[in-house]
Amino acid sequence: MTQTFHEPSPSALMLLGERRDPLSERGVDCPGDLPAASDPDLVERARAAKEALGDRVFILGHHYQRDEVIQFADVTGDSFKLARDAAARPEAEFIVFCGVHFMAESADILTGDDQAVVLPDMAAGCSMADMANINQVDDAWAQLEEAGVASRTVPVTYMNSTAAIKAFCGAHGGVVCTSSNAEVALRWAFDQVGGVDGDGKVLFLPDQHLGRNTAVLQLGMELDDCIVWDPRKPLGGNTPEAVEAARMILWKGHCSVHGRFRRAHVDRFRAEVPGINVLVHPECAHEVVTAADFVGSTEYIIKTLDAAEPGSSWVIGTELNLVRRLANAHPDKEIHFLEDTVCFCSTMNRIDLPHLVWALESLAAGEVPNRIVVDAETQRLAKVALDQMLALPALNPAKD
């Protein structure tokens, strides 16, 4: 097995959650270095607290979590799979979600009122989800109404969005999608306004890259059919004519991890490793996705590596914790990481072993820390959009 990874430089430690910038960050202070991942005291304390809680606790671990946290997860997966897993465990009194804030919100929406969803560190947010707040989206919709196009526009939000944005979609006849079923969700949305070949539109939130890649590569649209909506500018920075002509109105949002990959990274690996397979997530920029051999969700990436031929060479464009885990799980394959500097999900890395231990020990002591609660009306409307997603036709197995 060959692994091409670079250790983070001191300047990258803040990205890993091991330093903080008081001018730009909010939430829990994290002074100094974190305890070592292998700290035997912390590991034993986590095991003891989890054992004391027994079936009362159910721990969810997102694929991008640190290994030190994943080892204590009852299930691992992407954001929606984990929310569904939580909903399937009504007997669990506590759902400890080792992910980020929007994921815990989705779990609260889909679980019972008698279950408490806990996020070990409230500073574990999502930069992409934060790029679309409800006030901005309400304002954008009002502008679309004034432009005379809202009546033939369906909002579609990626799972990586706040509960308020999901509720907005539920209130306006829209739907939630994942990276696995974005094509199916977009086809459904266009069917509500005359079909893909009609004059209807989709407002896609909050990741412009997933929306663009799906529309162009799977629905057969042109890049010119897509415009980007900048919430800081009137009409999103577009002319009335451009808004009228657009089929896809893409919110100006992106993933801070997948947005780092460039076409030059792909070209370098193709030059250095003949016959290498390029496998990337659809949150990557269009230039990266079109240069790749395989494109799909986190679950798709995992399944593709599982099924790959021994001895084959791969370079993967997604979060580094997952790529390292895949490399260790496949010693018979040559695994490379597409970027040449640190590329962890910084907010996901806020969930570390010390925070997990604190959360579990608090629950064992009868206290419920950092409970995530979505208000009843937001829950109701968000569930409309989530239920509509669940009612969509079956996913394409090749992309699931």
C-alpha cells in the first residue's frame, strides 16, 4: 500500500481545531494542544461511561470524524444515513451525534420527542450550511417574487443546510436532497414546474458545485443555464434577464474541504502515476469533477474502493480523515490523497475524544449537555421537505 499524505504544518493547526482565532470563531475555547488521541485515561473513561449508559445511549459517527472518536460509534455513515439510523432506534434515550450542528438538527427532527440529541461540541458547525441563513434566503425569495419567477421556481436544499432552510423548502413546495439522490430530487423539482425542458427553475441551496455538477452532468443542461446567486448583491448579482433565462439558480455556497481541490491536482497525479483512477466527491468544483474518472457521494466512494481490484491505484478527493481510513482498510491498493496540504474538515474535527468523554460522563451523571432542539414549527415544515425526499423514486445504485 502506498499512501501520499502530508502532515499538517503548524499554521494548519487552527484548521484542525487545535488552535483558535477569537476574531472569527465562536463557541468553545480550545487553548493549547489537545490531549493525545491515544490517551489511555480518556479511552478508558469513554468506555466506562458508554458501558454505564448501556442501551440508553446511541453514538453516531460521521465518516469525517477522527479515528479516536469513530472507535466509539455504534454506527458510521454520512449525514442522512446517520439521522435515519437514529430514527430507527426509538429505545435510545440519548443520541450522541459525532458530526456537525445541521446533522444533529436533522436527527432531532427525525427522532421522538422523548429522545435527546447531544452534540459534544457546540462549536462543531458547518461552513457550507452557514453560507445560507434564513434571512438571506427569505430576502432572495422576495426578490424572485418581485422578478416574477418565484411561482415557477422550486427550492431544493442539500442535506448540508440548517433546519430553517429545510423548513423554508417545506413551506414553498420544495425538497431536501443528498449527494446520492440530487439527480432524482432535481428531476422531481423540475417536474413540478413543467419538466426539465420547460421554463421552470430550481433554487439550489447552499452548495453551488453539487447543483451545477448534477444539472450539467446528469440532467444535460449547459453551464449557461446556471447562474450563481450572491446574497450580498441585488438580484444575487445578476441582471433581470439572466434570472429570467436561468434554469438553475445556484446559491453562492461551497464546502471548505472539497472546494480546495483543483484541476492541477488531478493533472499532477495523472502525470506521476500512470493508470491512476481519480475518485472525487460531487461537492468539488466542476473542473475537478469533469477531470475525474469516478464521482459520487461519501458512501459511493467507500463502496468503490471496497470493490476495486487489488493492486489498482487511486487518488481520492474528499476529507482526509476518511481517505486515511480507506487507505488503512485497503493495504492491497495504492491510495493517494488529491490535495497536497492539510484538508481536514475543521469544524468536524471539533468533536474530539475529550468532548466525547465529557458528553458521555455528563449523561451518565444525569445531566444532558449541549442538547440540540429544533422548535416545533420548524420541525414540522422541515419534515415536509425531508418526507418528500423519502418519497422520491429509488436511488441509482451506482451512485448511492
